[in-house]
Amino acid sequence: MNHNDYGRGIALSVGASAMFALLSAYATLLTPLTGLDIFAWRIVWTAPGALLLVALRKRLPILRQLVDRMVTEPKLGVAMVLASALLGTQLWLFLWAPLHGRMLEVSLGYFLLPLVMVLVGRFHYHERLDTLQWLAVACAAIGVGHELWVTGAFSWPTLVVALGYPPYFVLRRRIDLDSLAIFTVEMALLLPVAVVFIVAGGSLQAIAGRVDMWCLLLPGLGALSTVALASYLRASRLLPVALFGILGYVEPVLLVLVSVTLLRETLSATQLATYVPIWIAVALTALHSVRLVRFASD
């Protein structure tokens, strides 16, 4: 992996984290839609956006090859359906949480996720970690340990994020095909489910007279989702699993800031004892990323 891959991967990962954090606040603008409604509309608007990206990047032949292989290779077809289900669960939770005051719990799941990904990289893919990476993991583990000591357990939104994403990324790596084409197929597989939710849930009637929703807010949801997810998934292919996992600390930090400043959730002193060690892990991660890019350029 060369200097350009590292640099692009890090930039894409950080950019995606910032867009995801903004998306959590964006969901609150879509009243009176519920979390499930917003999830469904997100898929409806993201699917054509993903297809447009495929066309602009001249990857339609790759997309057609993937679809053909899914038909002729049942194992690949099953793997794609499973990947779509895993991703769909995460997309729904991310939009449900800010509407129910559970975004801090989801952000804790994203804090745990990089730690789990680092362990996946170390023990499943046998990637080697350097001193700064181990220090970042240790600091994050202190914060995680404090949370367990105070609460005795993690909430279900936290566990869904922390334990649901790693199998998805492992499955995606095993599929080992063009990331944008895979993402487009995932959106296409989720599209029928989304349409059923929209028709059965009554959201069409709820926003029937909302010109701002049809012309601005829903298209904006699709555009933001498409760019963020495409950047995130591309970064997952450009970076080693351990580094990609550690860079994931950027998103939950931003989610906490959005939760406290825009969503008005409360961050107590006890919670700070959980988050501060993890923020230190973020600083160590940033230092490690800078050193990695400089080393690759030498």
C-alpha cells in the first residue's frame, strides 16, 4: 500500500465521519417522520445517488458483472443479501437514535467499534500494531472499562453498533469486489424493503404538502448519505483493518459534540470519565496517522 492510498484513505475516513455526525442532527429536521420512515426515505434517495456515482466513475460494467455473478454464484448472492441486512440495521439505528434521545448510547457503540476492529485486525487478519496503536487501544480500553464499572452493562444500541459492524466489514473484505459497486447493490437490495415501509407506514400522507421536504430535505438526506457512505466504504478498502478501526474514533467524538450542542443531550461528569480516555486515544490515533503517511512517503 503506497503513500497516496494511505493519504486518500485517511482523508475519506475523516470526511465520512464528519458527514455522519451531521446526518444525526439532520434527522431532527425531518419531523414528523419517524426513525423508520427516515431510514426508508434515505434508502430511496441514496439508491439513485449511488447509481449516479457508478455511472460518473464509469463503473457500470463492473456493476453489471457483480449482478451477473450474484445470479450465477449463489454463495455471492447470499453474502450480498446478508451484507445488505447488516448495513440496513445500522442505517436504521443511526436515524432512530437522535429522535429518541439515544444518540450518546450509539456514539458509545462507535467508540467501541474501532477497538473491536483493531482486535479483528490483530487476531483475524494477523496485522501488527505499533506502539502508538497499542497505546490508543489501551486508553480506549480504560474508558470502556470505566463504563462497564459504572453501568454494569451496555445498552442494546451500543451493542448493535459495536458487534454488528465488524461482521459486515469482514464479509465485505471476503467478497473483495469494487466497493462502490457493492454499495450500490446493497442499496438496491434494501430498496424494496424501504418502499414497503413508506407505503405501509403512512409517511407519504404525512409529508404530502411539504414542498421543502420534497425539494430540499429528502434530496439532501440522499446526497449526504451517498457521499458519506461511499467515502467510508472506500476508506475501508484503502486502509489496513487496524488503522481503519482506530480512525473510527473520530466519528463518535463528533457524534458526542453534535449530541450535546445540537441535540441537547446531557453529558455528565461520570460519562466524561468514560469519554476522556477515548479522546486521548483519538489524539494518539491522529499522531499515528501523520507518522504513517510521512513514513509511506519516504
